[in-house]
Amino acid sequence: MTEKENEKSDVDEKFNDLMSKMHAEKKKWDAEDNDSDDETDALLSKAIEMAVEQGKGWKEGEREEYLKRIYDDDYLDPIFATSEEDLAKTGMAEAFSSLMYDDPPGRMMLEAKKKGTDAFMNGKQNLAKNVQYYRDAVNQYYESFHWAQKVEPDVPTVD
């Protein structure tokens, strides 16, 4: 077995151990049948406790560093950023940008171009509202240009 397979095997073994402990705990609670309406909170607390026993959770010093960072007066959580500048200060701008668009820039460029072409053709057909269609086409072409700038060419290097 390779080192990677050994690590995966260890993780699977720990997961299975955790799940078996949780099932045993749940069976014990079911056997007691103390007429409690919702055991979800107790089960979740026990699962968290078992996970921490297995080494999951905060590493040494991580929690203190995190708390220190969020209690800093200059800290702004990325989800509450109201401008591009605020988001850039959090260091999470690229992460939030990648969440919005899962497709590669080339595909996004082609989709925007197609939408622009469709809007332009609709403008030619609908004389009453053609100005709005043309505006939409220009906006879509602008977005397509934006995505085209993010496309990285796949050109082999010459050694």
C-alpha cells in the first residue's frame, strides 16, 4: 500500500469508529426511552465530543488566533463587506469570486457572447423595444470581453 492509501485507510477507520460509537450511543438512548421529544442536541453534543477526542477541531493556538483576529476593531467578516475595497481587505475576494462562477472563464465568455447575440437578434425582430434589446446586447458583449481577459491561453512552452 502507498502512503496515501494508508492515510485514507486510517481516515476511513477513524470515521467508521466514530460512526459505530454514535450508533451505539443512539441505541443506548433508544433503549432508555425517557420520552424526550428531541434528542438531536444531545446526539450532536456527543458527536462533537467524540470528534474532539479523535483529534478533530482546533489545532494548538488556532482558536486563540481566530478569536484575536475577529475581535480586532479593523476586522470585517467577508460576508458583511459592502464594497470591493472592504472585501479586498479581508483577503477573501478571490474565494468569493470563485464561488459565484464555477465555470471556467472561457465558457463564461462564450455564454455571455451568445446571450449578447440573442439579444441583438431579438432587437432586430422587435421594433417596439429594440433599444432595450440592443442595450442588453452591449452589456452582454461587455461581460464577454471581461471574461475573455481572464482566459489563459493553453500554449505549450518551447524549451
